[in-house]
Amino acid sequence: MANDFSNYGTVLASVSGSSTTTLAGLIKLDAPAVKNPKIESTNHGSGGKKTYISGSLVEIDDFKGTFSFDTTTATTMYNACTGGTLGTYKITFPNSQSWQFTSLVTEFQPEGSDATSPELLQYSVTFSPSGSMVIT
């Protein structure tokens, strides 16, 4: 199909003004779920069927990124977590579509180490988006 793309090559970057800095070592990125919660609007005139309206309070769920341990990016993500300030981030997919959003980094966790089964040193970061997402 002409519109199918591999997810390989997805990039996560931090955005500051007109400057975009790719966050190095991205291994896995869980896509954020965008939700528009419903409100039940069932009444005696709804013919015995439940009805709903939009809650009009759109929410973007927390999501996680896993990175190989690159000192510069790890320090940036650690500082974002401990600093507690909102940052702007951008996910760019291989088909050139991008999602830009403002988020807190609410968790920074180095992965465990096992001397009997050595693997790539990694850490994970949890993003908690705030506000809307711009899709281009």
C-alpha cells in the first residue's frame, strides 16, 4: 500500500523556540493516547438506550520512552524530571508527520543491570503531556 510506513526512524526531540534538539538513543516510544471522555446523557426520552455527549475535556495520557544511556540526553531528561518544569517535545515519524506537545517529565528510571546476562544500558522516561497536541 502506498501509505504504509515502517516505524523505524521515529525521532523524539526537545523544542526551544526555533531550535530542535534530537534526544539521542531512542529505542522505544509508546505512543500517547488522546482521549475525549464521554458524559452519559441518557434521559427518559432516549428510547431505552444510553446516550452520550462529548465531555469536551481532551486529555493526552502519560507515555514512556526508552533510551540507550547517552550521557547528554540522560542528563537532560534527569534535569527535566527533577526540575519539574514544562518542556516542549516533538515526535517525528518516518513519513514526516509530527506531533508537538508540552509535557512534564514525571519519571526517570535507569534500567537494572545483570552481570550474568549483560545487555545495553538503558533508562526510561515518563512524559505527562499538558494541554493540546499539534499534529502536522
